[in-house]
Amino acid sequence: MLLSPEIEKAALSGRCIWRTFNTGMTDSYTIPVPAGSYIILKQIIAYPYLQPQKEVDPPNSQFIYQLVIAEEGSNNELVYVIRNNYTDINLGAGRDPFLTPGEPHQIETWGIFKKNVIIDIGQAIAINAAVFGPQVNINNDANERRGGLGYGNVPITPTVNLDGVTTFYPSGQKRQFSDVGIPYAGNVQDRLRYKFDTVTTITPPAGIEEVAAFQVPLITFGYWEFKGAYKDAY
């Protein structure tokens, strides 16, 4: 983790302190920010997990989850979409194989929060349930790079319907496609983000301990907690 000269100076003078916040198990958490203080979130260590209804062999769905970090009562937020890796363990004849998650995801980040930090986590929908639009060419008006530097006249997928309602435009709003039947209108978005609903919720673990221990989220947040209001610091 990189440490800026300003933070190092503040730490040595006692104006800020490094803290960790460990949480998990369920869907939503809160990092408390003391009144009259603020925090700078710097590090996230997220341990992969596999929900019990997704733990099948071979795996077939929902190994992607979304982590949203937002300031209470504010639009200030960070959104991470993370894909788990896993290991298929075979216990031998007569015993069912089971999956265990791989190494933790360590994310170096930066977020200034002056109020409590609200954290929501949830599963993405099954990828095989999303509807990928037919491949089409990018419109010439989009000024796509030519000569192999861009897709040009090579057909690509313009849209992905994530949940039967929301349409994801990976290429954005202005890189229009030649198919005039693909308007950028309605319930659409140009960045990958999932909505939280009954499908995304974290369900209780099930099964024996060596399996159940890998079925719930486990996350550590690292942050600098500063004494005094943010406006007084700069």
C-alpha cells in the first residue's frame, strides 16, 4: 500500500490513525465514522465465497458479486464487480466433490467519507440468464478506429440484457451501431452494475463446517481515520 507524504505526516503527528474493519456473513454493513472526523478508505481484502445454492459440480451460475461502498445520505460511492475463483475438491469414491474459493481479492482504492460508510454486497444474476444481443457493426458516425486499431466493420455484441429489464450498453451511448433497432433509450446503462433484489441476497450457509465456512462473505476494510472535520484539513 502506497503512503502519501501528507498521510505519513498526519500519522506521525497523531492527526490520523490506521484502522481495520472486519465484516461479512450477510448483505449489508456499516463502517462507523465518528462525529467530527472523516476517513480515507485505502484497502479492501475480499475473500471469495460460494453461496450454497451455487455450490454444484460442475459450477454453472452466480460466481460474480457486486460490492457497493457509499456515504450515508450521499451519492458519493464506489462500486466493484468481482468474480470469484474456485477449486474443485474431490474427496474420493463415494463422497461428493465440493468447491472452495481461491485466494482473496486485494483492492487498493481511495475514497473520502465524512459520514458513516454503507456497504452492500450481493450476487450477480447468472450469466447464462443474461440475453446477449445479436452482433452488428458499429456505425461509421461513431468514428471507430480503422486499420485493425478498432473493430471497425467487424460485428460485435452491442447490448446485454442483464435481468429481463435492464439493458447494458458496453460501448456507451455515443458509439452507435448500424442497426437502427438498437436505440439508447428506456431502462439502460452504460456501465456494468447490478440491482439488488431477492435474487442477489446472501443466504444462510448450509452443510458441514468445511463447506459452510466458504459460503458467506468475509471482508476486511483498511482506512485512515482523521481527527477533525475534512474542511479543516485542507
